[in-house]
Amino acid sequence: MHDIYSFVSGPLVWVAFIIFFGGSAVKILAWNSLCKKKDPTVHNYWSWIHVFKSLRHWLTPFGTLGWKSNPGMCIATFAFHLGVVILPFFIYAHIILLEESVLGIGWPAVPDSVADTMSIIVVVAALYFLIRRIIVPEAKYVTSFSDYAVLAIAAAPFITGFWAYHHLPGYSVAGLLHILSGEIMLAAIPFTRLSHMFFFPFTRGYIGSEFGAVRHARDW
Amino acid sequence: MGEPAEKNGHFTKDKGIDEGCRRLTPEKIESVVKKMLDTEAGARMKVYVETCVHCGLCSEACHYYNSHDGDPTFSPAGKVKQTLWELIRKKGRVSVDFIRRATEISYTECNLCKRCAMYCPMGIDVAYMMLFVRRICHFLGTSPQYIQDTAHSHSATMNQMWVKEDEWIDTLFWQEEEARDEMAGLEIPMDKEGADVMYSVIGPEPKFRAQLIYQAAVIFNAAGIDWTMPSTTGWDNSDMCMYTGDNDMMARLKRTHYETAMKLKVNRIVMGECGHAFRSVYDVGNRALGWRMPPVPMVHGIEFYAELFREKKIRVAKKYEPPVTIHDPCNVIRGRGLHEELRYVTHQICENVVEMTPNREHNYCCAAGGGVINCGPPFKNKRVEGNRTKADQLKDVKAQGVKTCIAPCHNCHGGLEDIIHGYELGLELKFLGDIIYEVMEK
């Protein structure tokens, strides 16, 4: 057990980060050069001011017509992503680990109660997505197995984190699973739909440029 | 244009699709799809397919989806699932029936209006993907018969309606002569080198709506514009090849149009009230030819009329009284942001304007655009049934007393006319030019 723990919390962390950073970088660079070759419109019509304008509207809760007409999805999406993307950087235990192992510096953490609440919110939002996929016809129709898989991958670190932190039964395994699921998520990002994490600014930015700079129309 | 639509099981009968599919083999399908995926599908396609998180938020944007009570097979993502995702997943190893269905979906169940791009959090351009599917069908030879016929006309005559050169010139003389009865000394100057404006129209104008050329001539003459119309090919700014997926022919058409303007040494092109032609000239054809923006300055009729009113080149004798509503065509509103100009012109010429909801960039499509109406009678009922949403929008404004709907686009006119008849709405349809001609001081 101890050996597994050292492996998962040691070398495997490195592997996960290397896959995440390396995989993402390779994918972005390769597809960017493919884009230059085959889709010259993207670079030619890219317009930073309209990119930011579009991103600003879409990254503001209820900032677009689509968000306004889907309040449930709007709240769930923002709450979920806030927890998934921002929270991990401000968990006390994460900061300590990073400070003591590699970085040598720390930064302020969010209070444990806040982290705890946010984890619950992430899990509730994930459940919302899950139920929506099962019962909302237009989501169900386009759902495939991989959609459930990525949802599970993204939610797992929060479920196991909550489990370990609260010392619920079997928590020693939960700690291990927490680290492992975090690593799986990191490593999965470049190779699954989770890559929308880094492609989102490009797809949004491009349509924002087309609408803003060429079409002179709003895209929100 | 009243042939009844026939169904063959799940499919709509169409000579072009049926014949095209009869000649297909699985090997041919696989090789064409593979070639397209290997060559023309680039990073943009890959990113769109991989980034779509299958949330379905695009659905409510689509009039087909709304009109079919939320049937997910009509949602934008649902249409991509039934076409492109499968083609990619199976690497082109799909059946002939799959291609038949993909043809019908991409040509007749999507107007390429890009309203869904405004509802997708990721900003995925479904119209781009549907056009890619059409292009595959183009190479497979399964395009619907009627639209393919217009594409053939384009390649044989450089206009959409098989209008011969002498017929075109004769139409201009005819309209000039007619209009002279009303306005002495009126001219439709042909091939006038160095004129300020080249006025271009779509093929159906000389074919079916010659009075629009008459009206335009009256407006140009009353405003004292130094203008001309070409007698040669290049007079037609329309472009159905853009919608059949025949990109090479599309580029030829646009080059002829621009080159005609260059040859006449005009300062700019003014286009009649057409949406798809505007998209082709302003946004698509230029790119196909390697121009970032159109090589000759060009404006849509809406912008031109707005300019005439701002510069007081035409004056209104008495505003149009019956309450009107404004239909915002996708290609000039979502495609060029002319919504405020359209309102400015409308308020200049109309006494009572009632807005439809939603409006401006968010307006619902007419269900005729994107070449759908050009797929002809076999798909007419589908198009009308597929846009109950528009009928509801129109019913709302009718209840507020609206008698006339202004639609500054030919395709919108065709589509709205069928919707107005189909749902017995009893509204009158007009172009801006119709009303300007009616109310202006001549």
C-alpha cells in the first residue's frame, strides 16, 4: 500500500504533468501549423479586440442570450468550471505539497470550509450535467459514452477529495484515489473533449473575430 | 412551382438525389469522403468536432428544431451527428442511404443562417460543417436536382436562370422603355465606363421580377446617380454554386462579377436587395479568390438607400401608412450588421413600424436561405413546416396590426411568401425598393 502511495504521489505526478503540458503543447502547436496551412482564414481574420469582446460576454454569467434563456445550464456551467479550474490552485493541502516538493514558495489558500462547499458545488453541478444528459432530449441525442466518461473523469477528483478530507469510511484509499483521479484528469485533457479547456479561447475567438470584424454583428 | 412533394419512406423524392444515389457505390463514397477529410478538412474542422461538448445549447437557435417541437434530430448538433461525426467516425465507410440522408439534411434542413453560432458557448460554426457535408455530396453527385440545375446554369451562362445575353439586354431596354413613360429621359446606362456605380442584380430579377429593375432605375435616376449596368456576363451577382459545394465555380462567378466592375472602372458596386448574393460577394467569393475583403468596394441595397436618404438625394412625398414589420435577413444582418441601417431606411419611408421578436442579429431565418428554396418544389412543404417559428413571429406582429412585412432579400421573400400562404397569415411582402419607389418624390 505504501509503495503504491509513493508511486502515485511521486513519479506518477510527474508523468501526469508531463503528459498534460507536453500533450497540450504538442497538440496546440501541431494544429496551429495545420491551421496555418489549411485554414488561412483563422489567422487572417483574427481580431484581438473582437476576441476579447466575445470572450468577455461568454465568460460573464447571463452575459449572452443563450445563457439567459438557459439559467440552469448557465449557473451549473459557471459554478462547475470555477470549481474545476480555479479551486485546485487554492486548496491548502495542494499549496503545501507544491511548496514543500518543488516550488519552494506558497500563496494564500481559500479557507477549508470554502473549498469544501465549492467541491460540493462541483459535484452537484456534475450531477446536473449527468441528469440533463439523460433526460433532456437534445442533449441525450448527441451524447455518447465518451461524454459520460469525461464527466466522470472531471468529477472524480472532487468526489474523492471530499471523501478523503472528511475522513469518511475508507478514506485512506480515497486519498490515493484522489491523487490518481487528478492525474487521470490531467493526462486526459489533451486527448479527450476536455481539450475544450484550451481550444475554447480559439473557437470562441475565431467566431468572435468573424462576427465582430467582418460581419459587424454581435455573437452573443 | 406547385408540384406536390413525394415521400419515399423516410426520404423525400428528388430526381437529383435519387439518380445520384443510384450511381453510388460504397467504394466511391469511402474514397471521396477520405479524400475530403485528408485534404480540405483542416484544423478548424478537427477543433470543431473535438471541442463540441455535446451540450445541445445550440438547439433553441434553430427554427427547424423549434418548429418540430424540439425534435433533437433537427438541432444543429443533431444534424452534425447524423452527418459529419459519423463520416469521420466511420472514415467514410457509410451506406448509400446514409449519404442520401446526409444530402437531405445538409441541403434542405439547414439554411446556413449561423444563428446557432450565436448560441454555442464554444462558438462552433455548424454552417461551416454543413457546407463541408454539401461539398462531399457535390463530389458524390447527389445534390438535389433543382439547385444543381441553377449551378449548371451558372457554369453554362454565368447567371443563375439560363438568361441569354440578348434576353438580358432586351430586358434592360424593355424596363427602360417602360419607365420612360413615367419619368421622361430616364436611362438605364449600359456599360458606361467610369460610372460611379455598377448596379448588379440576381438572375431571377430579369427572369421573374423585372419590375425591380424598373424601380431601381427610377430611384437611381431620381437621385441623380452616375450609374451603369453591364450588358455582359458579370451582371448577375447571385451564386448557387456557393451552396451546392462547387467552390471552383463559385470563385469563377465572383471573379467575373468583380472583373466586370473593374473593366467598367466604376468606383463601387451597388447590389440589389439580395442576401445570399451579398454573402457570396462580400464574404465568401472574395476569400475563394484570395482577397481578404472584396477587391472592389461594394454595398448592399440597404446601405445604398440609407446613403440616399442621409444625403437627401431622394425625398419622401408621403410615408407609407399601413403598419409594417421588418424581417432581418441573415446574410446582411448577421452577415454584415446592417440592422440599424435597415431600421433607419424603414423609418424614413414608413409611418408605423412594429418590431418582430426576436429581431436584429437574433432574428429567425426565413427557412428559404442557404439554397434551401432553390432545392425546389420537392422540399417546399418541409420548408414551410420547418418554420412554424417564423409563422408565430409573424402572427404576433399581425395581431398588433401589421399589414406588410419588409424583407430586403430575395430568398427571404420566397420563403416568407410560402409561410404566409401556408399559415394563411394574409400579410403583404415588400422590398425596401418597392416602398421607396411608391413613396418617393419622382
